[in-house]
Amino acid sequence: MKYSEDFLDAAQQLIDAGRFIDSKGWVPATSGNFSARLPDGTIAITVSGKHKGRLQPDDIMLIDAEANSLDGKKPSAETVLHTSLYKRFPDIHSVLHPHSLNATLISRIFKSGVVLEDYELLKALCGITTHESRIVVPIFSNDQNIPRLAELVEQYLDRHAICYAYIIAGHGLYTWGNSVQETLRHLEALDFLFDCELRLHGVKNE
Amino acid sequence: MKYSEDFLDAAQQLIDAGRFIDSKGWVPATSGNFSARLPDGTIAITVSGKHKGRLQPDDIMLIDAEANSLDGKKPSAETVLHTSLYKRFPDIHSVLHPHSLNATLISRIFKSGVVLEDYELLKALCGITTHESRIVVPIFSNDQNIPRLAELVEQYLDRHAICYAYIIAGHGLYTWGNSVQETLRHLEALDFLFDCELRLHGVKNE
Amino acid sequence: MKYSEDFLDAAQQLIDAGRFIDSKGWVPATSGNFSARLPDGTIAITVSGKHKGRLQPDDIMLIDAEANSLDGKKPSAETVLHTSLYKRFPDIHSVLHPHSLNATLISRIFKSGVVLEDYELLKALCGITTHESRIVVPIFSNDQNIPRLAELVEQYLDRHAICYAYIIAGHGLYTWGNSVQETLRHLEALDFLFDCELRLHGVKNE
Amino acid sequence: MKYSEDFLDAAQQLIDAGRFIDSKGWVPATSGNFSARLPDGTIAITVSGKHKGRLQPDDIMLIDAEANSLDGKKPSAETVLHTSLYKRFPDIHSVLHPHSLNATLISRIFKSGVVLEDYELLKALCGITTHESRIVVPIFSNDQNIPRLAELVEQYLDRHAICYAYIIAGHGLYTWGNSVQETLRHLEALDFLFDCELRLHGVKNE
């Protein structure tokens, strides 16, 4: 298959993002998956089973908005978690799903969600202009039945218009943005804030 | 605009400092800002919204001592926190403001300031010649009203002649020195000592 | 001695693996050893006493299935721990033994083994397809008498068909897989999960 | 001054060691100092005030066994701590003094010394052949009067023939070996073991 310039550009952005994310230790083993929506509505997404810090162009595939393969490659089971976010939010153009230690630990310590407030770094999230903000990152139970998990996420997002990310318990984080770069900014900020909350949780409980 | 050799040299020092500071994880997302005062009293300073670990020459702008743009670029809201330090301390030529995890956690755990004493590394701070020294790094409440925050800092500095740095709660650290290199040395020493205090705080409270 | 292409290829994989493992801090000083089984049943293995992050081709030697040197180089005392795993598991082609901080701490805190369950990252282990799995990584007492230690491992493996790795107390981890790459994936996943368990152990006991 | 080949070789080893040690975060700001004894008994040693991760050949000076400068450069105040070790131990050819976080924290938590036992990594220390060993790393109070501090160290070493390293409280570690490479191995092993002890101290006291 001959890929478009848009696809090749998005694929390179995902490869670079993977190298950065891996340098932080957020995609151990072959975990995680990343995607970017192209101007024509199709989606470039990582195939499963590859180490996300050492992605090659061939490790990125093309799907349509319904998660069907357009190039014969086999998409990951979690692909539908990406496509349902793209359907809900017309302005987003990237979804990143790493498995960071902090997100995993957060999900084991906090029950249904973690509250982030009174941090200057909240301003790294699109649309937030003051540290006097409060956001919730919800935590969902892990489920190998991805359509069922996607439905749970949908129900939450129906009730909460403002949401920057969610955590799947014992698994990892999903976050999104209007470009790969903005999504990386969201990811970097969220992981920093998760780190703060974990460290402060230890102190509070002393 | 055609920039002077002094500006271009200072800009390169800030770019290099940003790469170093980012390698330590102290400027997550697009947080932080850095400046250097030139021999003629004008100031090279990072524009806002860029990742400080990947600065390009175009991401550094020129302002005067009153924080007015001299090259048409738009300065960050926090610029006045830099200019007020330059006005107060005629000998300093650089101000660095990272958002490190340690500074953020310190501000959540200690109330109005953190005391650093009996560390050999205090000698990395300009003018300190023995570990038998005691310095206080004050902590100020965060405020999106930067002139009001700057005024709070001014009042503190009026009363405390010796001060190497201050923390804005839930936000980050400001530190300064007579060159970019000296300020980096102050930053590296302070973050190390914050790390010590955080780790020992956990132990003391066991 | 003139080495085969298979040996040279395996040696390069072990050198690269060592550089990666050292970048994580898992082979401090000259600790650890790594091996790969070649198609003809002989085994490429690191000689002892070298820093595993800076291996040279000359630091890899060739042994037979009984741990006898085939090239005149002197094998490490721990070589028999590699050969006994290769004898037991006909499908594995690599054994990696790092000394990570997490494995060392796990062995000091947990008694006879550590249980890993309900983590998505368990799926990085060969044959596991759901987070609803439970594995045990056994911990054996350290022993300078390696044949005796090997015997202890053998007895455990006789009773437990499914085993991905074991820890030697105060020493390090042994893990294996059907290729160097798969074994690295196991190692990366296990160390991440050990990190989780250590951090959560602290929280649980607060 | 024209330096000998031996000096230039030792200087390069110290530069490389500094880059490695800095990559671990063990020489924050401009802390630490390193030396190597040459075959003729003179000593190559870092000058003070430089960042040890970015040493240049000009940052290494030559002294005699009495700590007198042989090339007109000014030695650090701590030079005598190096020369007294070289006098006592005829077989050692390198002394490394980093300021690691772990050594600093150890000195704040443990009183007069830290005991390391039952670790396989003890075998990284010259002469130790089993994990069933027990070593003590003594801790001395910091003192800006270096001759007085050196005297304290001498008295301790008079009473304890076997000693691999000592900690100066709130300051850092001194360790030594028969080459720069062996001393780095000692340093890497000791910092790993300090890390273990600090982490386990937290657990024990829960």
C-alpha cells in the first residue's frame, strides 16, 4: 500500500513520541499504544506487540473511524478505545496510551479517581488558565473485553463534559489532545502530577 | 530585528541550560522560564509556551529592564518576577525558574519556608564557605496576579538581605546568580538539598 | 578460535542487551551475566568480571550444554544456573541475570516469593493473555555453592511447571525466554511489577 | 608545564570517570574530587570549583605525595584526604570522592557507620569472595578543618585494617582502589548498597 504524506508525517510523530515516552520509562516491555487522526478522518495507530521506544515506520498502520484496517495490518484489541475518543471529541487529533508506574500505582491506591488541584502545572492542560482549578482523572476497572470497557468510558464521558484523561486500573493511562505535541504535553503534566499525589499520599498517611 | 552578539551568546546559554534542566525532569510540559541580563542592561528571556528542553534561538526574546518587549515578541506573564530580581540585585545576571517535583513537594509539606543547614553542598551557593551555615528558602502562595506576587516577594526581600531562591507553592522555584553557569550551580545544589529534606522528612515522621 | 555466524550474532545481541540493562541501572559494578543458546545447542555466555554495560565481543565465550568451555575462556561460577535452565526448557534460547535494586529489595521484604496479579503488564510474559492471572516469582537463599543452589532451583521447577523467573536473595533475578528480545521483555515487565509491589508494600503498611 | 604520558592517561581516566559519576547524579553542582596516583608516586587530581561531569584536561593538576602543587595550579583544600590514603595504602592508585544523595542521607540516618552484609554485590569489593561478609562504612562528622578531619580518619584506619570507604556526614563518600576502574566499581557497588539500606530502613521502621 502507498501511504499519504499525512500518514507518513503522523507516523513519524508517533515514532518520535514513542522514543520520548520510553525515555521516561512509561512503556515497559511492549506495552502502550499511540494514534494520530489524519485530516481525512482516517487514523494512524501503532500495531500491537512492538516496543514503543523503538518503533519503525512499518509498526504504524492505517485504520478508518470504525477501527477497520485499511492496509491489511492487524490492529490491537484496544484500538476501539482510540476510535471512540475520536468520535466523541471532533477537535482531538491524537490519543496516547502509556503504562506508567505512576498511573498504575495511582489506580491501586485511589478508588474511583484522582483529584488534581492547586498546581500551576494544570495550566499545561488545554483550556486551563489558573492553578485554582480542579480536575478529576477517573479510574476504570481493567477488562479484557474492550468493547465493554469502551462502553464504561462512554457512559462516564456522557456525564462529564470536561475530561483530560482516564486510567485503567493496573494497566495505564489514556490521554488526548488536538495534536501529538499537545497530547505529549498533557501526558508529561499528568504524570508529574500523579507523582506529586503519590508522594504526598505517603506523607499524609504517616 | 538584528540581535547583538551579547544577545546571541546569552540565548545559546539559555538553550543549553534548558536542555540540561530538562534532562533532570525539572521543566515538565512547557513549564518554566529562564533569563540572562546583558551588559547593556537589557534582558534575554524565554517566550512562553515552548518546551524548555527543546528551545530554538527564536524562542528567546529581548526585553528592557521594565519588562517591555524590544523585539515585538510577547513576553510571559511571569517576566516581571525576573525584572524585579534584576532591579534589586545589581550583581546578578541570570534568573532560572524551573518547576521541579522536589520544589513542588517541598511547598506542599513545609509551610512558609524550608531550612537548609549543615550540608557541605551549601558551599555551592555564592558566598557560603562552610557547611555550618543555615539558609531559608521562603515559600509564597501561588497567585495568577503576577504583580501582586512580585510585590509579596519584594516585601520579603526588603526584610531578608541574604536570599538565594524562593518557591512559589504548587508551582516552582526561582533562583539567581551572577551568570547562567552560577545560577545552574545554585539550582543543582538546591534541588539536591530539597531532595534530602523531603527524604529525611519521611524518615523523621516515621 | 574462529566463531560461527550464529555465535557472533548472539554475542552482539548480548552486548546490546547489556547496554540496555545497564542504562536501567540493573547491573551495577561488574554484576550480572547473560547467555543465548545457539541453533546447534552450544551457548554464548558472558565471561565474569566485566562491566555488562560495556561488553566487547571478546567478553562473550562459547560453552557446551554441560557448561564446559569450548574456546579456552573461563566461564563464571554461575554458568551452571544457565545450563540447567536450557536443559529443562527446550524452547528457551536466552537467560538474563541482572542484579536490580528492585529484585534485591523484594528478596529482603518478601519471604519465599512475590505474587504478581491483576496487572495488564503480566501479558508481556509469554503465554499470558489476561491481567486476571497470578504468577509467583520464587525467592531462593543465596549460596556460593552454585551446584547446590542449582539443585534447589531444580527441585522447585520440578514442582512448578509454570515459572518465568526466580530471585536469589540479596543477589538478583534470573529470567528466560525464547529469544534475547523476549527475555528482555520479561525482564522489563518483571522489574516494573517488582517496583509496583515494593511501592505498594510501603503504602499497605502505613 | 609539559605533562608526562602517565599524567595525560590518568587525567583522561578521571575525566571519563567524572562523566560517568555525573550521569548518576553523584556530583551535583561543582562538588566532589577525584585523583589517580602515577607510577612515579606523583598524583593527578581535579582542581576545585569545576563541574566534575564536564572536566577538561586543564582541570586536572599534578601534586606530590605531600599535596604540594607541581604545576602551579592551586589544589583543593580536601587534597590532603587523598594523599593520606595514598600514604597508608601502598597498593591503591585512585581515590574518588563524590557527593551522592544516598551517602548524604545515610549520614543523616545512621549514627557512626552503616553495616553492609549478606549482599552478593559485596563481592564487587576487592578481596571479598562471598556474600556472607560484613563490612562497616564509618561516618565522620564534617569539618572545614581538613587536617583535623584527616587526623580523625587516620585514627580510625589505625584501628580498622579492612576499610573500603568512609562517609563525611552531610558531605559525601571517599572510596579507593588499585585503579580508577576498580575504584569506580567500588563506588557503584557501595552506592547501590546504600540505596538498599536506605529503602530497607524505611520498611523496617514502618
